[in-house]
Amino acid sequence: MKLIHSLILSLAMPFAMQAAEPADTVTIFMIGDSTMANKKLEKENQERGWGQMLPIYLEGAVKVDNHAVNGRSSKSFIDEGRWDVVKEKIRPGDYVIIQFGHNDEKIKDEKRYTVPGASFDDNLRRFVTEAREKGATPIIMNSIVRRNFPAPTGETQEDTDDKQADWNPDKKTYQTEGEVLVDTHGEYIIAPRRVAEEMDVVFVDMNALTHSLVQGLGRDLSQQMFMWIPADTYEFCPKGKVDNTHLNVLGGILVSRLAVNELAEKVPALKPYIRKEVYNLNK
């Protein structure tokens, strides 16, 4: 696994270096949670948000300003003043990608929990309205899929709610995984589409796209795009880990590729900024 990730990094590096060079005349702001966020690289950390990898597919006078943060819901992102910081930076002609849901589901956490059809929708509407007031184009996405292959008995994996465990692939939970990927987000993947249609906003169904990708890879191969890290492999987690929510380097690259292809189709003004050698690579 370590070799695969090293090869992916070496392939991506030339794009990443070139993407940082042009002037930043257009900014793509990103607001969301840990599945999109930039992750620290110290101690060989292998976790990546897909937004962190998006610049490898871009070129020209464009930059990504990723404000997604681990653990944030649409509510906490607003309450902590993070949305106000983004608004201050927006200029006419910019874009704002909005993707929440993973943490809005946390019903036991009043600081993060929102209700689809009510407070969750209201927060999405606020992002759209205020982005437009600043002259930006909002783009709504729903949450990427969790890797959830429940056993035929109907058991749900232990880390469905973003929990993580030390590396132990012999654990009964993982020995008995099934073959069918099952959604965990419910109404939280429907509400973003509803708000987008209501407000005439571009909508990218990242849940459907990643569901097809993960199911296509299957139960075993899909482990290689999430944070399934064997013990004694990387300094950042010597005990290893099993995490079916967060992406590794490969996962971040694959998911960002899905996103950029959809953006090229649905936001024609962004297409000139997408590298021709990678555009439509997944179709």
C-alpha cells in the first residue's frame, strides 16, 4: 500500500507544482468538512481531503482556497465565524463549492446537528444567497459516500459514524463484510439537491458518483482509497487504523477527479481551467 501511495504522489507532483504558478484571477472557495479539507503532511500522514487534491487538475489563472475543516457541519461552520471569513474574501467572478452533511447528522451534538428539510436546508440557502450577493457562483454538492459494506446479517460497521479503530483486519466485523455498499447519509444527501433545484444552483451528486466508484471497486479494493493503514507502516499512526470515512492519497485523487469532470460539464466557465490531459479521464 505504501508503494502505491508513493507512485500516486510522484505522478501527481508535476501537476501540483504547475497548478500553483499562474496568477490567482479566479478563486474556487471550498466550504465543508473533513472529507474535503486540507490535511497536514507531517509524519507521512496519508489522509487527504478531495478538495486538497483538486488543484492537480487545474491550470491557468485559477486557484483553490479550501476552507473546509474537520468535524464541521453547516451549523458549526457558520457559528464559528468561518463563513464570515470566506465571505470577506469573495470577489465577483469567484466560485463557492458547498458540501456538508457528514457532521450535520450528529444528532447527539447540538453544536453541529441540523435537520434536513429545516435547519440544514436553511444553512445551505444562506450560503447560496450570500455567495451570490458577493458576485460569486455557488455550487452545491452532497456528501461523498462512506465505505459501508454491512454483513449479510444486517450488521452495520463499527465506524459508520466516523469512528476509527486501530489496525485489526482479522476483527470479526471486517471478516464478515458483505458485497453491497449501503448508504449511511439518508436525507442529508437529498436536501442539497432539493435546495439546488429550488434556488437554481448547479448541483453535483458526489454521493452517487462516489457510490458508483466504491461499489465498482468492491469490498476489498475499495479499502485502498480509504484510511486502512496497517500497523508499523507510517509514523503518523504507528498502531495503524481502520477508517471507512476519510480518504487517503489515492482516494483524494480519485474523488477529486470525479468532481472536476462534473464541474467541466456543469460549469462551462470553469472548463478552460481544467487540464485537458485529465479532463474526462474517468468516462
